[in-house]
Amino acid sequence: MSRVCNLSRVIVVKRHTEDRREVAIRLISVRAGALILVILPFPDFPIRKASEEESKNAARIFTEQSSSLLERLEVFERQLHERIASHIPRDLDSLEHLVLQHKDWETGLHGLATDVEEVQNTFRSIALKTPAMKKNLDKVMGKWNDMQSKSQLFVERLKFVEIIVNSMEENNQTISEFEIKLAQFHDLPNDEEMLKDVSKHFY
């Protein structure tokens, strides 16, 4: 009987010990989980804070770059629009001068290519982009691409006018030569065959 009682007591003590052990393990797990939740965000906070600061700094730089570049692009845009709206000269000397002027303009515009690329790179580096920033970039790129297209069309227009003016110059030269030769004949014959002989002197 005593053995049975002792055995029962051992079982009860063992179960009690196991229950206490299980409770202890659960408590440790809960506390460990809570500790992880509390500790983990702190190392990440400075990193996240630094990332936010970098994004704000990049946004500030982008705003400055895009505003400055947009002002310079607008200057080039006004010059191009004035040139397109102006009368294209019909003499070769003035036309050649205009062609050289436009080449200088194109050289100046292409000099901004590095700045355009920098603005794009700065925008890509911004972690927290806003619609306003995207709008500024679109405005810059819109003017940049638009002027490239309009400049090319203006160049083609200058080439076409140059061809016409050259043809006119050649025609005027030919007419002048005919007039000089024609002036050498004081009396032109009425006979058709004799006129044909005279016409041979013009070629």
C-alpha cells in the first residue's frame, strides 16, 4: 500500500515538475519573442533614418538641379522659337550666317546633355518620390526632346532653302550670261535657220 502511495506521489511530483518546466519554457519563449520584437527595431531605426535623410537630400538636390536646368532650357527654347518664326534670308551670305548661328545654338544645347543625365540619375536615387518631382522631370525631358526635334526640322528647312537659293543663283548666272551674249548681236536675223546658227553661240 505504501509503495502505491509513494508511486502516486512520484507521479504527481513528476507531472508537477513537468508542468512547471513547460510553463517555464513557454514563459521564456514569450519573453524571448517580446524581447526580439523590442530589440530588433532599434538597430534598424538608424538605418531607416539615414535612408530617409539620404532621400530628402537627394530630393533637395533634384529640385535645385531641375529648376536650374529648366531655366536654361527655356532660354534655348525662346531662341529657337524666335529663329523659327523669323524670315529666312534668300541670299547665300545671309543664309550661311544663319546656318552658323544655329550650329552654335545646337552646340550650346548639346552642352546641357550632361546636366540632363545628372537630373535623371538624381531622380532615380530618390527613395521617396512624389508626383511633383515626377512632373518636374517630365517637364525637363519634354522640353529637351521637343527642342531636339524642332531643331532637326529647322535644319532640314535651312537645307531646303539653301538648295532653292543655289538654284536661283545658278539660274540668274545663266540668264546674265545669255543677256551678255545676246547683247553682242545688234541685229538678229529673221530667218529660222540663221537664228539656229546664232543660238549655237549661247551653249
